[in-house]
Amino acid sequence: MSIVDYSALKNEEHGAEPPFKSDESGLHGEADFPIAVYDADVTNNFVSWHWHEELEFGYVTEGSVLIECGKNKHILNTGDIYFVNANTLHALFRSGSGAKSVFCSVVVHGSIVGGKDNSIYHRKYVAPITGSSGLRELILTPKDSGYSKILGLLTNIWNTENTKMPDHELYVRSELSELFRILISISKKNVSARPAASIVQEARLREILVFIHDHYAEKITLEDMASAAFVSKSEVLRCFKNITGQSPFEYLKNYRLRNAAYMIKNTSDSINTICGLCGFDDHSYFSKAFKEAYGCSPREFRK
């Protein structure tokens, strides 16, 4: 199973260069129209843990998908819809042993609907959503109220942005406004208080992830991670286990491999050089780990 770079799934011109950030704020769409649409096949891949100040909507088009938001896990079947709020730590994976796991997503900044922070549109229709600590995610299935309307809006938005039809900005903004109106109504019934411990652990994990992304090319110890978040080494292990289900070093390895894969495809650096630049000091181990993640050797991946 390999690691998907979200920015490379669609709209490749907006793709970020490594080091990839789990904080993806500002990477989706254009600065003056911050929205991007993606078509993701996670049958043999996954979208790693990340967050962004944009809101994310998606729907499964084939098979089933596992979405994790902090400690919450949801299995989505074909047609199911998900919403992930701004700045929510989340990841998406294949679910079970089905033939395919494919979904479409819309990642959009609230400013398209709300405008400036002091506008009435932001205060009434965006801030109540993005500012709600009790609303991290929503899952809608065909039996839920508002499902058909939301699916229609998301499909229209996705198709319009994917084809960049004339006047797409006006059309998309109109559809998004209706989407937010419905979302506010639904969200009022789905807000739940989050345990303080969960909020604290997620904040700590973010600090550790940022440290890893800034220093992944260097030797990183468990003590280094703990120091970055001002916590104990055992707390680092708990944060990763409770939220991601991974050990910190499993995450670090996958993150290094993700950057290595990008460099192999997009630079002329030698495999040995990339190995070192991505924090691997053993070429044999790097080759073995890369093949396990991507199904081929680094040299085969470059062809």
C-alpha cells in the first residue's frame, strides 16, 4: 500500500514540492478562488494524516472507504457523503478487501462563501461551522435528511470545477452557499462535546508532525519528538497510537518514503542521493521499505 499526495490526485499544477506538509492550508486551489477537486483511488494507496484550514466534502463513487478523524473511524459505502471541518486531523484508507476504494472530494476555503471575517456572511454561515469544536466531521447516507440535495450540490460543484466551465466561479459560489445553508441546519443536530484529553492529544500530535516535517532528513529520536511538543516520550507513543494507530517511527518512515517517491519522479538526483536526503542512512533498508510501500524498487519507480 502506497502513500497518496493529495495535491497530486487532481489539478497537478497546484501540487506542492517536498517536504510535504500535514498542514495543507493554502495548497488547494488559487489564492483568489481557494477550491480544488480531487478524484482519489485509495484501493492500493491511502491519504495520510493531514489537516487544512479549508473544509472538505467528499462522496464515495466506488467500493468503500475508511475515513478517520482523530479517534473517530467511519466506513463509507458507495454513495455515502463525508464532511471534515477546518483544521481537523484526518486520513483516508481502503476499507476491507473490496475490489475498489474510490472517492471524489471538494476542498474549499470558507472565504468563498463568507468573504471577509467581519462580513455578515462569514458571521452567520461560516464561523458557526468552522468555529465549532464539537463539529469535526459529518457522515451522511442515503437514508439521512438532506442527503440527496447535498449529493447533487457536491456533484455539480465537482463537475464544474473539474471542467472549468465558463463563469464557473459564480456557479460554484452559488452552489456552495446553498450547501452551507443546509450544512448549518444539519450540523445543529450533530454537535457533540469533545473530551478535553482528546483535544490536547491532537494538538500535541500536530506539533510533533510539524517537527517531523521540518527535520525528516535528519536523525530523529523519540526524545526529539517529545521535546518538540514539550511532553514525555510515553505521551508521544500514546498520541500516535490513540489517534493514528501507528507508531511514530512508522509514520516517519512513510513520510520519508513519500518525499523520496516525489524526488525520484521529479528530480535527476541519484537514488543514493535521494536516500540520504530523505533521512535513510541504509540504502538496502531504503530499497526494501520503498518496495513494500510502492510495489517496486526505487529504480523501477523512476522508469
